[in-house]
Amino acid sequence: MGCSQPNLSRNQQRCLSISIEFSILSVEVIRMDATTDPTNGSVSEVLWDTIIVGGGAAGLSAGVVLARAQFATLVVDGGAPRNEHVDHMHGYLTRDGMAPREFVATGQAELTRYGGRLMRASVTDARHASDGAFELQLDDDRTLRARSVLVATGLTDELPDIPGLSERWPSGVYHCPHCHGYEVRGRTIAVIGSEMGAVSTHLASLIRRYSSSVTFCVNGIEVGAAERQRLTAYGVRLIDALVTRVVTSADTASGNSMAIELDNGEKVGCSAIFVAPRPVPHDTILTTLGAAKDPVSGLVAVDSQGATSCAGVWAAGNVVNPRARVIAAAGAGSTAAIGMTSWLLDQELSAAVAAELLDVGGAS
């Protein structure tokens, strides 16, 4: 090989040594004119420039950016989005009121129009391959390979264990005033406290913007005297009894479709309930690959472009930002994709230099 030739300078030998770490990856990319050809072979036979795990707003937005940049892009999605049971989404400029499934279908069409590929599957494991690539194991036992990975797998909203609550989610029971507050404005609204104490208290005050009839069922969380005073002065009624269950209201004349039963025997009638679920990020892929978590938030840490502590691995959307709405998740996916294009390009430029040095070193 050229790296053993005595006429190479020390700097050239150093470059060759660096290139060995990703030689298989890099040489393939260079020979394919700076991008993998996704049409040549099955999805499991291709070395993808990037694999995006999760096909929601963040994943599809990233996929469009990367596909337009001529990177071989595969989006793997399990088909269970966070908002799959919601009829309409709000707050997305030019898409307000659009059904989430229509939004996803439109995004999928855009991705494939630019040459991106879609795959319905779930990733069950991830690892670093010896040649520098990432390998993703699927639930059908196939293995995918990629130079980079973006995880946009979202989260699960874990509701308080209150009988009757989950059955009404998310039609009648909501968590985001910015997503659903306007649609229930002027109605009788109740807020149920959860283990997300500070969020619950903020929720109770924010909901007051939408209705003059707001009851905060504190449900055992700690609310300080000063915060109680603020809420009461703002027009929020506080009840300290514990919530035992949520039932269908028998008082149809009031217009309240639900009733919250308390352990003191009282019932709170309402037509909408807001609660702060505990967000459970789907971050197993990230942690398996070695991405570090923020010690304060407990979430996988990312920089301003969505890069994790693991080189070649990005994350975007609710998996690292539970408060991100659809429009914010889409923006995060786009930002991450732009960062990924720079990283992938840098790998290719380095590989091109290394390959040129190999050619020089191998010349007789």
C-alpha cells in the first residue's frame, strides 16, 4: 500500500493513518461521486449517507433537507406518532387545522419526490461497526448501515393513574393550551395536578386566559402560599382534595360532559380537562450509541444544531425537547439536517485528500 512508501512525508503518513479509521466508508463515498446510490440494491444492502429514525415533523423535515442536498437518505418509521389520535394540529403557519396524518402524508410525498426513501419498521438495537459506520437492527431482523444517524423518535405522554382519564385522551383531556386552548375557550375547564408539579401550576394559570371558569384540582402536589394567592387573584378556583376518577357527567343540562370525582365526595363538572403528563422520551437508540444526557434535565444533550456527544449522531424533536410543538420539531429537524450536511461533507473532503495521498504514495 502507498502508506508504506519511503518517499512519503511525515505529514502524508499521518493523513494516511487518519484515513484508515474510515477507509471503507470514505472510499465508497468517493467512488460514488460524493453520495451513496440508494437505487442500487435493497435498503439493507446500501451504505446510507444518513438514516433518520422517526418519520414525524422533525424526521421528515430533516429528510427533505438531506435528500435535496443529494445525500442518500432513508427514513425509518414505526408508524405510531405522538399525535396520532388528534384530529387537528394548530400553531403551524399555513398548516393550522391540518390533520396530523395529512401532514405526515404530505411530508412523505415531499421526501420521496427528492429521492429520499421511506421504510415502515422499528429499530430495536444500534451499534458502532468496526469500519466506522452505524448499524441499526430492525424488528424484522434486518440490519441497516449508515454513515450518520438522526434520531427523531419522539416521546410517550405518561398520564396520572386516574381511572377514566386515559380513556378520554386526547379528546376531552388535553395537555397543551397552545394546541387546544382556543378550541375550548369559554367553557368550564378543570386542571388536574400531576407529578409535573410546576408545569401543572403554570397550566392552571395559563388556562385562565381561555375561560373565566377554571378549577385547579391540586391533587396532592405542593402549591406555595404565594402561588396560591396569584392563582386565586387571577380567578382560578383551587381544590385540594385528591382526584379519584373521571366519569361521564349525568348533569347534561349544565353542558358539562365530564365530572371529576374527589376523595371528599365532591364532583367537579367540566367540558374539558387539562393535565401535565410526564414525558418519557424514546431515547434508547441514542443512549445505546453512547450519547450523553444532561445531568439536570435528564434528556439526551444536544447542541444548537442537534448534535449529540456521539460523533455522527443527531437528535431532534420531542425526544430531546418535550415542549416542542409540531412547528418547533420541524424546525429542529431542518436545523439538524443542515448540521449533518456539513459533517458529512467534511468527512468526504477528508476522505478525498486521503485517497489522493494513497494514489500519490502508490505511484511507482
